[in-house]
Amino acid sequence: MKKLLVVFLMVLLCSAEAFAQPMVITVDESISRNSSKSLALAIGASVLLPGLGQHYLGEQSYAKAFIWTDVALWVATFGSYYFGERQIASARSYASRYAGISNPPSSESFLNLMADYRSRGGVDGENANPDSDEDYNQAMLRSGKAIDEDYPYDEEHTWNWGSSDNPETSRHMDHYSDILRNYRISRIAFQISIGALILNRVISVLDVMRIYRSTSSNLATVEPRRWNVFPEFRPEGPGATFLISF
């Protein structure tokens, strides 16, 4: 009986000492720092310029990454578009100089056509039945089409790179083809840049929604989700940690 009384008193003293330990409650204020801010405004800012929404919500490191990415993409977009326009102008100028066409149309399809055939209606000095890859009109007739079905047969649409017997004319055509190839590459780069600009905005908006969801909780109205008690045995005496998760 005396032993049971001693054990009971020891348990009572330990419990009293445990409850005598100070209780510390720490509140993570970061989860509510954006509770008074507008999610719609943050999304709109990110659509306008990725990173502005993050800046509005106080995420500076993310803001810089999105902003500089967008700046680089805009530079690539304008650069590729400007380079492509320069290549088209260069192709028209080169055709005017070496293909005998004074004012070539700016149509991309027609400029590409000029790179596929040596002439519109036959090269001077060559036979009357040239290969199908040299005379465009002959190629149209052999396929059962009229020679002016796609393009009118007028001065503006008539070209002549010269005889294939002359190596210099072949070099002219090859260089002209290279110019158009550079133009096509620039257009691909332009389209990729536009797609990347859109994707950067989508990712920025999703990131803003994530940040807002994790930093806009109102602690005054949040109900506790679970709690746990962890006993602790420290040199200064036993105690317990009471953990509430929100």
C-alpha cells in the first residue's frame, strides 16, 4: 500500500511539473500575409507581365525569374520577325538583280516558286522541251493545268535565272534558296517565341494561384484540422508538446 501511494505521488508531481512548463504557441504569419489582397488583380498582372503577380504577392525571387524570361522572349520574338522581314526584302532584291524580274511580288509562295524553276516561260537559248524542273509553264502544261492558273503570266510574274549550262546562274539560284531558307527558319523561331510567351503567362498565372492559396489563410476563421501531444523528458523535468495543425 505504501508503494502504491509513493508511485501515485510521483505521478502527481510529474504531472504538476509538466503542466507548470510554459506553453509556447508559434503562428506562421506567412500563411495569411496575402489574405487582404485580390487574386483577380494578381492574375491580371501576371497576364500583362509574368512576374508582376508574384511581385504583388511578395514573392520577389519568382517575380524576377518570370520578368527576365519574358523580356528575353520578347527580344527573341521581335528579333526573329525583323530578321525574317529583312530576308524577304533581300530575296526580292536578289531576284530583281539576277532573275530579270524588276518588281517581284512579296508573296512567300511565289518567291519560293522562283527557287524551284529556272524560268517562267523558258530560258533563252535552250531547247523548246526543257526539263520539268526548269520551265514553270511547261510543268503546268504537263500536269494538265493552264499556265496562268495560279499566277498571271505577266511581267511581274516572269523570271529567268539563266541557262543551267552557266555555273554562275546555278550559284545565284542556290544563294537565293539559302535566303529563303533563312526566312523560313526565322518564321519558325518567331512562332516558337510567341508560343513561349503564352506558356510563360500560363505558368505565371498557375504559380500566382499557388502562392495565393498558401498565403491567404485567415487565421481568425480557420478551424484546427488535427492535434497531437508529444511527451518530452528533459534534464529540467518532464513535459509535453501540444501540436495543432491548421
